[in-house]
Amino acid sequence: MSNFITIDDYNATIHHEILGALIRDDEAIVEVCEDRAVAQMRSYMSGRYNCDEIFSQTGENRNTLILMFAIDITVYHLFCIHNPQKLYKTRIDRYERAIEWLKGVEKGAISIDGAPMLDDDQLAKASNYQMKSNPKRVNHF
């Protein structure tokens, strides 16, 4: 269960009444969708950023851009539960924009200001390219 997003964070994105209607006053549904959104974001960001540190932040310490996209993804998943055939264009656009942003982060075209990067050892493990060689052999002729 993620504490990165709180129920009050949704006020800037969706009206409380609409959120209540979507989840039918069962906050466990919100937590499941939040966890899915965070897991989805981790899959894109974990190659460059310290996701454990990013998503463990609370309150004012959270990165607002990451929080905004996490909420957009969560709300999209909530709307999909309710009625996927009648998704608002705005919700689809915001979700697609979040995924485009995450793809840019994954490729390295976009950097997140203030987000903790992985240290060099962790970056080397996460890299697609690794340089290794066999142990040096001593040949006598």
C-alpha cells in the first residue's frame, strides 16, 4: 500500500463527489488503483531514478510533477473500473500524456528536477550495456 498519494490530493484533479461515485465510498479501490499507478511509474523510472526514495516521500517532500502524473494515471484506472466505454476525452489525454512523459524519462530525453538519481553502481546494474572482460591470462611462449 502506497502512502505517496493521499485522498486529499485528488481535489485538484477530480471533484470529491465524482470520486465518491466512482469508488462507491470504498477507499480500498482507490488504494488498489494507486498501487497500480505507482507500479506502472516504477517500471519506467527505475532505470534512472531511486524509486524507493521517490515514492516513500510524503507531504511537501513529494515531487509535484511525479505526483500529478501518478494521480492522472490513478484517476484513469478508476474511470476504467466505472465505465470504460464512456471515458472522458480529458482523462484519456491526461493518461496518454503521462505515459508519453514516462517514456521520455525512461529514454533519458526528460529529466526530473529534484528527483533522486540512482548511484553509479545501481546505474551500471540497470544499464542495457555493460562492459566486462575475461580475467587476464598470462601466456608464456
